[in-house]
Amino acid sequence: MRRTWLGILSKPVPGELETPSGIAAFEAAQVCPDVRFALREDWGESYSLEKTGDAYAVTGGTTGVLYGAYALIRAIAAGEPLPEGRQTPYYPLRMLDCWDNMDGTIERGYSGRSLWFEDDEFSYDPERIRQLGRMLASVGINVLCINNVNVHQPAQHLTDSLLPEVKKLAAILRPFGVRLMLSIDFSQPMQNGLDTSDPLDPRVEEWWTEHAEKVWQEIPDLAGFLVKADSEHRPGPSVYGRTHAQGANMLARAVAPFGGKIVWRAFVYNCLQDWRDTTTDRPCAAYDLYHPQDGSFDNNVILQIKYGPYDFQVREPLSPLFLGMPRTSIAMEMQLAQEYTGHQIDVYAMAPMWRELLDQAGKEKLSALVAVGNLGRDDNWTGHPFAAVNLFCFGLFAWDPDCDPETAIRLWERLTYNLPADQEETFVSMLMNSRHVYEQYTAPLGLCWMVRPDIHYGPSPYGYEFQLWGTYNRADRDAVGIDRTKKGTGFTEQYPKELAQLYADPEKCPDELLLFFHRLPYDWKMRDGRTLIQRIYDDHFDGCAAAEKMYAELKTLSIPEPDRTEALQRMERQVRNAREWRDVTNTFFHRFSGAPDAHGRRIYA
Amino acid sequence: MRRTWLGILSKPVPGELETPSGIAAFEAAQVCPDVRFALREDWGESYSLEKTGDAYAVTGGTTGVLYGAYALIRAIAAGEPLPEGRQTPYYPLRMLDCWDNMDGTIERGYSGRSLWFEDDEFSYDPERIRQLGRMLASVGINVLCINNVNVHQPAQHLTDSLLPEVKKLAAILRPFGVRLMLSIDFSQPMQNGLDTSDPLDPRVEEWWTEHAEKVWQEIPDLAGFLVKADSEHRPGPSVYGRTHAQGANMLARAVAPFGGKIVWRAFVYNCLQDWRDTTTDRPCAAYDLYHPQDGSFDNNVILQIKYGPYDFQVREPLSPLFLGMPRTSIAMEMQLAQEYTGHQIDVYAMAPMWRELLDQAGKEKLSALVAVGNLGRDDNWTGHPFAAVNLFCFGLFAWDPDCDPETAIRLWERLTYNLPADQEETFVSMLMNSRHVYEQYTAPLGLCWMVRPDIHYGPSPYGYEFQLWGTYNRADRDAVGIDRTKKGTGFTEQYPKELAQLYADPEKCPDELLLFFHRLPYDWKMRDGRTLIQRIYDDHFDGCAAAEKMYAELKTLSIPEPDRTEALQRMERQVRNAREWRDVTNTFFHRFSGAPDAHGRRIYA
């Protein structure tokens, strides 16, 4: 049995258990001899736990009993008190988007090949899929979109000829409260005999309506369709001069009779920008497109918005779209796969970042929390053994967006490694600090995109500079950054007034976003008295030193094997790469600015 | 029949013709009714032509008669006088290296897929291979290395289990005077049961000796083996602490009994360089390695040296190795495939460059002329229809290294398009000037490597800057380039004294190599009074304008279809790309230097 954080469970879930309550009873019995279950069907996903003497009582809805059982197991294993009162997930949709291609590769996957696809077919070990279901259920994740939002053939056939196979997979995960979702291609009608996929053409709507009927007939609890349209060369409604609301609503009407959702990604921008064009500014794109359509999406459409206005960078301001779509169901999209955040080579615990983002957005504005997955066929599921913390915490945040990051990280550590108290402190603060460290040695002051194009890892401060992606820092001998205030591209104006004013004033703008919003000379005086260029140098020296310190600390921890060796090997690479990042970035800015380091440290010519 | 420059020949060569003399008679008869052939076996590849009234006489050796027939056809078709006296090729080895992989791809190929490999097997149209043989013979190319110097599996089996297939291909080309060569992997013994490929281990030598015997038994006229060893992660003798001479000579002894050659590539450098290391300088690598070994290579080893010390850049000085290996058989390696020279999108006729290089090297120092091929399965063989001029001219240069580039280009034009006289002038001068134009808009003053890594096309002035390839320009706010004089890396010292002095003095160094040899400030005064930065700007504006002018001129020419449309489409892309190169490069240097353009032209911020 491949390990998850639930090391306390020693037996695989028997294949004959086909209901959440059956699984709940089996799991709980592995941990405590006396657990009584009470099924309250109207409770749905909710549960409550009670302890009387040595006996426990779990009351819960159909899947609530299962969530209750896992909550009980977590609390017992971590030595923590039971949650008080009835527990209900804040978001009904808690989804993982898996970018798995049917050829077995995973787009931006760093944990091996797909867990369920290979050679353009379904190909999996059912035992491992059950283990996956257990892992997701144990942190409350209830929807799994199994195929890449970039729908490469033959994945279009997941909704027709491959449907019986999807059905089988759904059946394995159903007892764990996990429903499937499928990514579809907006132009699918055109692969099936129609000459258009215009959402206002009655034949198109009819095609989707019939299509949805067939799909839900096979899998009545399918969660819905995920759509990447008009984005990075994917087809969409704009081809026909239609709005995204028109496109999404047409699909929404087709799936509504079955309780299906349309999750519509808001990741739309001009990916063929001319770098000479300084008026077009990619961060403005999504708000410009969607804000005017607020209120025009059907009820069962969820607009899925990446957390920042760019694309999963280490540091971005919250996308202004979260504050500009009050009459639309919206989801925040996180990315567990460490695309721009270290490829699961570098340690990068995301919970502290999510805390910031959710606090800024306001949990009540969202209808769902979604994350791009970081799972693959590697023995440890997530490539880097510590990357599992992100999947774990994501589940907890989606259940309770008020989740405290340190508490969640500590809980994962206790369930997974259960280190001695002093080591736990070291390890938890290593993880808590890991994003800051990575940010320091990679991405100065919110600049973004200083990584190698295509692979999105490793220092390449000018790699994106003259490309088509709308991702520039425009560094020259005097200054760096883009003026995104009213006097520049006007991006700050997409925020509510107070935030707009904060971001627009370089004297007040948070340091870590200074170069996201402003173009500033190298000798700009920061609030702490340092020059901008000195701050860039300092961050890179400090970040690299912090990575070296992490590595030294990790060596002192009694992480069990094989995780210890695996983590040490990866962190050795992290440290080596951090040095490269430090030196390349400092040299790059030194060559432009000519400014010496105030502390005389080595900056290479 | 797919077209070559020999448009005057209307019939395919019948399959039953199996000797050069038979083919010669058939070909000549298509053009003139009265040609007599006299075979003089001792003449080998030589021939002489005579005209008496309307009758022609071709006297020649075994393949000489064939070369004579094609020379006759060329002269008649182009309306030129017959060459006088006995014609003998200057270099006995006139070879094309084809970087074809057995999966059907061609490394750095821009003309479609392999002509003879597909799906890890031989796969070809014999008729087309005969046409290829005719094309090569018509310009005197006599050796074809059919597989990539990077020997990917299953290409190692070309010398064992696939040998019968190689034999079949050899048989098709033999009547055209074309012998095959095979690229081998230095570690091949280790794929066949030995635990070493140490060239001084007797078992290794024995293995190769037996292996060669088997190979030549099947194909007695095989030209030899081509070896890329100790280069870009390929195995080689250095693994065992042996010299390249020891490695090459061991192989040379194995093939010597059969008259085989070992062609040993001198493309060896540290491809894992740390950019921080300013003492290691890639152009120094080959001379440092091979010069001390001069005189220690066996007679049947040919050291194959790329024309410049880097790697087929638009402008490099001649590799100093050509002037430093007087006691070694050496070949100059050209590259018809336009890897760094325009991907067969941009027009780039190479003959003028070869003239410069051969004049500098001195033809008598060389034993062979070799070129990486530019052929593929495209209907027109070379992707861009005008790229055929490079294959054509290469054959002529290898036969006669005193070849005049303009004469050769004009001859190709007459044989291929036979344009009206005024158009011929326009077209020939377009081709003659094409390298200069490409150089102007892409590569300032010999800097090299300002292209996108991996693909080697398109502007990316800092793309290689922090990579492992030893390819840096080290541009900063004050200066650009690398000091390769005694005070710098010392590369100039590898040249004979006079050249070393010329290159080492920035006041005397040829403009087009100025930044290859020197690091200079942007305000450096060029001999014509312009500043260095102004010259960079001017070249890019001028080069782009010249590309636009070429495009306008091409539209006026009556090139026959489908070449006209194909060439116009490609040149439209060339012009678009030239603008991108101009703007990116000028912006890059403007951002560093801050210098305005003296003529107030638009340089983007």
C-alpha cells in the first residue's frame, strides 16, 4: 500500500465496500475499537463527533459520516481535540483539476506519469485509485476533473466512446464521495458533424443537450464540465462574436437538468502580444473581458479564476476579478503542481499564500475552491515527499477557508512524520517559511516571469522579454518594471478605490508588489532606507542563504526513509539552483544598473 | 520525377543501368545526339571533354565518364564553353554528412523527413534515391554519410543487423559514384558484451577489427566511419584517459585493410561551462585539444573541423586549427542545413562565405571538403527552393576549391530557372548578397549566439547568456563582447603571428569580427567614424531594409511555379522575422547603452 499522510491506517480499503458509510466504519475500526455511526441523510456532507469515555460517536450525512470518520482519525493520530459541533464544508465544490493527457503525460506534472491514463487509454491499478479516493476523502476533496483543460485527442471521446471507461473509474471513486468532472472542448460539435460551434446556433445547443443526456445517463452524478475556451489557442465563443456568458450559458442549459455545473475558466488573454505594444497589459485582460458580463452567467456556471491576474506566479496581487463579479458564482483556482514555484524540486508550502489570498478576496465571495493537482504515478504521489502538504492543506482550506496555515501544516506533519517536538518546530517553520525563501531567490519584488520560458523553472531574467506572452519586465540601464497606474497601463484602476490607491502609490504599495505595479529607477529609496537595487541584491543573497540553512536543518531531522533521502536529494538540487538564481539575477541587474553591492559581496561580471 | 537543377533531363535513369558509364551514356543522349565515350580506367574520377563539329567526346575514368557527362550537360544547358583539358577533382573525398535519425527525423533538418529512414527502419522510394544519386553525381559529390553523428538507437545496428539494408541502399547509389559512410558510436563494443571501449584495450581493438571485417565483407566500397566522440555527451577516448589520436588510430587500424577512412570530428568543447567562469573560452577548445596531437594521427584518419571555432555561426573567423595541423589530414566541415543561418526560411547562399574561408585556410591544407546536408523528403528536396544552390555549389567547391562563387551561383540559376538576362542579374546578386543581409539584421559584428537556444532561430540576444554552452556576449551598460586577446582569454594567440596581431588590435581587426575578438564600449569609434552602437543600429536597419528590397525584387522575377509561390511565402516570413530581429536587437542594445539613434529612427523602449 503506497503511503499517504494516513500512516495510521495499515490496511487497504477492501474492494467490496461500496458506500461511504461502509468505508467510514472500516477506517474508524482500524484506529479505535468503539465507534458508533449514526447516518442522517439530510446532513449531506456534514458531520459531528462526540466522545464519551473511550467511545466515539460519528453522526453524519451520506458522505458526512466518511468525512467524520477521517476527522476522527486525524484528531486521534495527531493528538488533537475533536472539533466541536456540526461540521459543514464551507464550499460545496472542492475540486482538483488534473492536467492529465491520455498519452500518459501530465501537463506541468512533476510526479511521474498519469495515475489513470497511458497510451491513449485508461490504464490504472484499481487498488491505487481506491487509495487515491481515500486520500482525497480524508481531506474532503469531492470532485476530480480527470483530463487536461487543453483537451488533446482522444480525450474528446471521454464524453462518448470512452464513457464506459469513465463510468468504471467513477464507480471506484464514488464510495469515497469523489465525483468526476470532465474537461471538454468547445468546438466538439464540429468534430461530430456540425459545421459550427456557435453557441447561439440552435443545432449546437441541441447537440450539446443530447450529448449531455447521454453522458449523465451513464454517470448520473457527474459533477459537470470544465471548459478552457478562447484561451491559448483553444476554441471558444469569440470565434462567432459571442460573449463568454453566451457560450457558458448554452452549455449550462444542457447540463442543468442533471444538476451538472459548467466550470468556465477565466484565464483569457492575448497570447500573441507584440512586445513593442506597451498599451496592452496582460493583467488587465480578464477583468476587461468578464467584469462587464457580471450578472449574465446562469446559476450553474462557475467562473474559475486563477488567484492572480497573471498565471500562478510566486507573488501576484489578488486578481481584481474576485472583487468585481458580485453577481457571478466564482471559484478561486490554486495550483498545487509547482509550475512556477519550484517543480517539486524546491520546497514550497502554499498554505500561507492561500491565507493571504483568501483574506483579500473574502471567502464569502467565492462559491468553490479549485486546485490544479500535483499527483502522479510516483511512489510518493507528489514527487517531492513534502509536496503532499499542499494537497493536504488544500483540502482543509476548501472545507474551511478560515483554516490557519500553520495549524494545517503541523497537522500534516504529525500525521505523516510525527517528529519529536523540537524537530516539529524546525520542520513546520521550514515549511511555513518556504515560499518566502523561494520568492527571495527567484522573483524580485513582484516582477514575475524571470524563469526559463517553456519549462518555467530556473533563472532567465530576460527569457520572456521579447516573446508573445505579454510578460515583460522592461529592465534597462535606468529602471525596471511596468507602470500599471493610471499614468501607465491603468491596471490599478480595476481594484476598488482603496486598494487602487494603495497599489498606485509607490510610497505605500507593499514592498513585495512594488515592481508589479511600478516602474522604478534602481536608486529608488525603499521605506527601509535601502535602494531598490540593494534590496534586489539583498533578497537574492538572503534567499539563497536561507535555502542553504534549510538544507542544513533538514539533515538534522529524523524524517523516515525513503522520504528523508528523497527530500535531501531534492533539496541539494534546490540549493544548487538557488545559487544559480542568485548569481544570474544579481548579475543581470548589476549589468544594467552598474550599482555595486553595498556589502561588497560577490556579484559576477 | 522530382525536379533538380538538371531540368534539361526529362527521363528518369532506368533502373537497369548499373554502371557509371552506362548512366553517362544515357544522360548525355538526352541532351545531344552525338556523344562518344572513351573509358580510361586509370583516370579514376577524371575526365576531359572535346567538341568536334556537333559531336562531343567524353574521355574519363570509371566514374570520370559520368562526371564528364554531367559537366557536358551543364555546359550545354547553361550555354557555356566546355572546360579545357583534363579535369580532376581537387579533393578525393567530397562528402555530405546527413544528420538523419532512424525514426525519420533529421537533426537540424528543414526540408521534411529523412529520405531513407522512417519508423526505425529503412524506408524509401528507390526511384527517388536514384534521382538523389544523379543529383549528387551531377556536381561530383562522392560520399554520403547516411546517419546522424549523434548515433541514436537503433542506428548502432547499421553496422550489424541492419547491414543488409545498408548494402541495398549502397547498391542503388553505387552506379552514381556515390559511396556510403556510416556514423558510429565510440562505445559500441559496450553494447556488444565488452565492459569497456578503451581504445588501448586489446579486446576493444579486436572487436572493432572483427566488426570492420564483417562490414566491409558486405559493402567492400564503404567509405569509412564518421565519429563524434567526447562531444556534447557522446562517449569517447577521454573517458579512459586516452588521446583522440589513440581513439581514432585504433579505429583506423581496424578499417585500413579495406581502404576505409575514419573521419573524426573535432567539435569538442566543454558543453557544461559555468557562465561565471571567464577564463574558459569555448573557441579555444579544439585547438587546445588537437594542436598538440598534430602528427600523431594515422594516414587514414581525417580530422573534420567546422569552419569556425564555434559552431556554424553566420560570421566566425576561420578556425585556427586549419592553420595548426600541418601534419594531419584535415577536412573542412560546412553546413548546408541552415541551422543558425535561417532555417531555410531566409535566403542564404553560402558560396561567398566558403570563398573567404577557403582563401584563408589555403586549399592545399585540406584533404577533403565535407558538408552537413540540407536534404529531406520535401518535394523540392531542400525546403526553400533556393537552398538547392548551396548543395549545388558545395559540389563544385569540393571538386574545385578555387571555384568562383558568383559563377557557381549563376550556373545553378541557369540550369534551374534560366531567367532572362536582366532578371538573372537581379537574382544572382540577390543570392550573392544574401548572407550579408542576413548577417546585418541578425548578428552584430561577429558576436554570435544571439538566437533562441534550442531552435537556433529568431532573435534572443540574451538567450544563451547564462547557459552551459560557453556562448556569451556579456553585454552590460558600458560594453559588449569578450576580450579574446592575450589580455583576455588568449584565443588570438592560436593564430599564426600575423593574423594574431591583426585580430588582436581593435584598430585593425576587420569590422565584421570586431566583437568576436574584443570587448568594446558602445562609444568605440569605428574606422569609418561611427560609434560601435551606431554601427549596430545601422546594420540592423540596413539589413532589414535590404530584406524588404529583396522581397520586392523577388516579386518581379519570373521564377517558375511552384518555386515562385514557395519562395515568396518564405521570403514574406523572412522579412517579418528580419523586422523582429532588427527591433529586438536594437532595443536590447538601446536598453543597455542608452544611446539614441543618430538618425532618429524608431527604437522601441
